[in-house]
Amino acid sequence: MKDNIEEILQNIGAEAVPDDVHKIAQETSNHFSRSLAQTKQPRQPIVLEYLMKSRISKLAAAAVIILAVFLGLNIFNDSGGVTWAEVLDNVQKVQTYINRMKMTVQSPEGSQDVDMTFYRSTVYGTRRDSYYKGELISKLYIPAKGNQGVELVPSAKQYVNAVFTDEQIKEIAEKNDPRAIVKEFMCCNRYTKIGQKIIDGIDVEGIEVDHDEFGKTLFEKGKGRLWVAVDTDLPVRIELEGTSAGGSVQISMIIDGFDWNPGLQASDFEPNIPSDYTLMAQVDLSDSIEAVVKGLRGFAQIAEGKFPTNLDLMTVGKEIRDAFIALRQKQGKSLEEQPTQEEMENMLSIQGACLFYGNLVKEGKDVAYYGDTVTIQDADKVLMRWKITEDQYRVILGDLSTLDVSTDELAELEKTVMEQ
């Protein structure tokens, strides 16, 4: 195995491989070898792909959620009383800004960190650069206009195309406006004032939101805090915390380092895909029913008929990775073997279903999802449903067919799920 590790490290493309990378790679190889001899796959952190130096890890990097930090903050309806008028008045004048985000994921296997820098413009769109231990691992570009985003994975010399609807692009653009951040925390009077303190030498005042619907697209359960400078009434730090995968994974995000109105140009938001990059995957993340069904079917193909137990992005990210590893083991394929384009698209497309589900929750559509008990073999059981009119629901069944039913018909259909 040592010779194989040496070959993998050389294929990554580094001219000189540091000792710590050798150690990580060898430990990873040993771990995978032990895993192949076991019938039960141990849990892995959802961002482990970014942390390992093997080829499979870098090619699968895009399977870590590419949109979570854009749409995951969409937590409440837009109605409700908003206070802190001065804060809203100040941030609405901002057209561009830069900020940092540190994401920490803790699981039974340990803790991993990914650092990100965001460049945001109401005119040009959004760019997100992701780093691990100072190494650039991906660049994500979301335009202000058009319907296609691009994520570059430099280590693999590959890229992902993500297709959105015009409405989704508009929503992402609106969330680049700092007003959206403030509104999400102050919406519907669901926040609690938590007093003042000093952050990085700045006097700040904070509010906290701890509600069942907070961050529903991103976490199973989450809460957040917003800290605003007393003298400028501009955000200084945003803190998000949540759990996923039945509580076995804890996620924290710290968003800070705001640079308001920097001199950003159009060129800062152009992907400029190098000529030697190849397509990793083409993914439809639009909120059409077809895209949702395609995402669920793609997950089931990887997970041998099972669906995600929950449709928050973090749980899905963990479960699709575990399922892919288990499938490779069953097929007798090396975990270092490059995923096919179809496999990558199956791993990525489920995100569209997550975003669709999160929007239904936000819009109060009486949505329910039963992926923890329903499989693709349960043709007549309700996998997911939501209200489309006052007395009608749209239903996705276990075989991924769809139909519209009345309230009474839904009650009959759901009996078999409830009895499990």
C-alpha cells in the first residue's frame, strides 16, 4: 500500500509532498483498508473530503454543500415587525462587501475546520473562496444575473455547473444585500436581546434567535446571534450553531471580518475556467418538481434505494458520502477511483430537493417528509407532501411518482406511514 500512496501523492500534482501530507495520506489509506474489512461503515465528518489528500477526496469535494451558506439563512417569512431601524437604514446603502466565515464540523470522529472568504456585490453577484489550512480548495461563483453558477476545484482541475431558476438567482442576489442578514434575525419578533460586549475592540450589541424553524434548510435544529457595532449600526459578527444527523454532527459558523463597500470589480466575479479544466458534473438545482424528483432518485441510486433521513443540507451531505463509500466497498472498487460524472451528479443533485423543502418550510406550506422510514420500494407510501391550495396537497410517493390529493385523501395515504 505504501507504493500506492506514493503514486497518489505524486498524482495530486505537488512538486514536493510535505511530511504531514504523507502521514495524512497513509493514515487515510489504513483507515479505508480497515473499513473494507468491516460490514458496518463508521461515520465520517461531512467535510472530510476537503481534509484528506487522496484523489477521491478532492474529486468529491464538490459534494460538500455548495449552496448552504447562500440559502441556509432563509429562515422565516418576510412579514413581521422589524426594529433597529438605524441598522436597516445603514446596511441598505451597502452595494459591495467582503466577509470571512469559519465553519467547524464536530462528529464522533473529531473536529474539522474550513475557512471561507466571500466577495458580494448587488451588481456582479457572489464569489466564495474556500480554504483548508491555507490551501485553496474551491471557488464558487454565483452571478447576479443569468441562471448558472460555477464551482472550480483547482486540485482536480475540474469544475461543476449548477443550474438555477431566475427566481433563485434573484433570491441569492437579494441575500447579498446586508439588509437580508439583519431582517432574518429581526423578523417576526422572534429574537431576544442579549446585551452588549466588546468584539475585536468594537462595542457591539446583540440579538439571538432560537426557534424550531431557524436555519431549517441548513440544520435539523439551529440558532443564531447577530452582533452590531454600537457606533456604526453595521453587523460585526454573525454566529450560527446547529445539529444534524440526529444530533451526531454539530456545526458552528462564525461570519465576521466585514469590509463594507470595498473596491470590487466585475473581474472579481468572473470564473474564467482554465482550458485544461474538465467538467465534473452538471447539476440542476432549480426548484421544479422534476429537479426535486431527480435529486431524490439520484440519492436512492447511490444509497441502494434509501432516501435521506432528513432534508437539511448537512445531514444529506453526510449521508450521501457514507452511502457512496459503502457502495464502492460493495462493488469492490477502490475509493481512490475517480467518481463518474453520473455519480457526481447523483451526489450533488439532492441539494435541489433540500432547497425546495427548506422553502416550503419557510413559506408555511404544511410540508412533511418521511425519508427516515420510506424507501423506493414503498411505492404507495407518502415520501413528501405539501399544501398547494386550501384543501389540496401535492404528494411524492416512495416510487417518486407525484399526485395531487384532497386533505381527506392525504389522511388515508399517510396512515401507512404513521403506523410504522
